[in-house]
Amino acid sequence: MVRPKKHLGQHFLKDGNIARKITTCLDEKYTTVCEIGPGTGILTQLLLERNNLQQLTLIEIDTESVNYLHHHFADERLLILEADFLQCEPEKLFPGNFALIGNFPYNISSQIFFKVLENRNRISEVVAMIQKEVAERLTASPGSKTYGILSVLLQAWFHIDYCFTVNETVFFPPPKVKSAVIRLQRNSTNSLACDETLFFKVVKTAFGQRRKTLRNALKPFLKNRSANHSLLGKRAEQLSVSDFTELTRYISKIQ
């Protein structure tokens, strides 16, 4: 049996029904799937039941878990890597698009989603179990107090659904917080109608001082002191993705 390691934020899912609910959220059509942090393989075994599956890559940082997976799973479609997903280069692992699934370690879930953003043109779908609070943040709408940087950035390129809530009792050891499963599906946006590098900077800076109006929060970008756009009188949490796109275009023009 693999021992959960606190420093890796491991909480092993032990409920087979919840595991099946999670895998059911991922569309059956994908031939190439990557699972992050498979642990003892409770999702892995269900994914291997799929007829369409051609390649399942497991990325696991824990040596003990990797040894367990090698010992318990033998399938020619399976590739088990002892690695940190945050350090991986998807373009070298997958020849084309792929889907991502996993019970993400809570302490690095936001970093994983930033990695997803970097590879948004390769990742078609993501099904993730994460901390409930983070799930609510990612699916939040403009005007919500939980709406933030990742809400805007992810919603720019993905449709995001809150699938279901998961209680602490289905894990070993049980975490101190509730969990939730969300699904991200790549939308039809190939590129934003603005400078995307500047868009990222504007969104991050705007939420860095979310209590201020954007005129004050975005001072580093407003070299022209007479800048006068109606959106500058609002706060970051009030702006939709299209609003941030429009504001980025405006900032590009006045710089």
C-alpha cells in the first residue's frame, strides 16, 4: 500500500463511485489522455476501460506511487512517467491534442491551470478534482467576489462547468476542505482581439489591487494621464473577458 505524503499534498480517493463519476465527466471521444497524480490508479483503471483510448500517459512525482502503478497495471497503451507535470513539455510528450484529467494536488492546482493556459491550443478538455473554493473561483461570473485572475484567463479560452461537490470522507487521509470536480472544454477562440501578452499583464495587474478602480490599479499602463475610457471607472471584478479585451486594445492605443 502506498503511504500518502503530506509534503506532496496527497489525499487518495478511495470511493469507486466517485471515481467513475469523475471519469464520466471526460468525453469518451479522446484517444490521447494524460492523467496528473494518479496515485494508486483509481481513475487509471477506469480510463483503461475505454475502447477509444490509444494512449494514456500518467505523470506522477511520487516514486512509491510510480512503483505501485508499474506493478499493478500492464497495458500497451499506458506510459508511466515519474515527473513533475509543471516541468513537463507537452509538445514533446504528445504529437497532437490531448485531454487532461486528475485529482490535482491542492497546493499546486493554480499552477497547473496556468500550465494549461500555456498549452491551451493543445489541451482540448480538462476534468479536475480540486479544492471546492478554487472550483467556485474558476467558474465565477463577473461581479462575484470570488471572480479573479484565473477566472478571466481560463474563461477566455475555455467553457468551464462545475460538475459536482465531493465530501472529505471519500479520501484517505480526509482533507480539511471539501472538493469539487470541474470540466474545462476548449472554446472556439483561436486568438483574442488584442495583444494577448498585454491582456495577461492587464488582468493580473487589475486584480492585484482589486479594491481600487481600474484607473488607479492600472496606473503603470496609463502613461497618458488624460486616458478616459468608461471601463476605467470600474473595478477588476466587474469586467467580463470581452471588457478586458476592449480595455487592453485601448491601452495598446494610448501607450
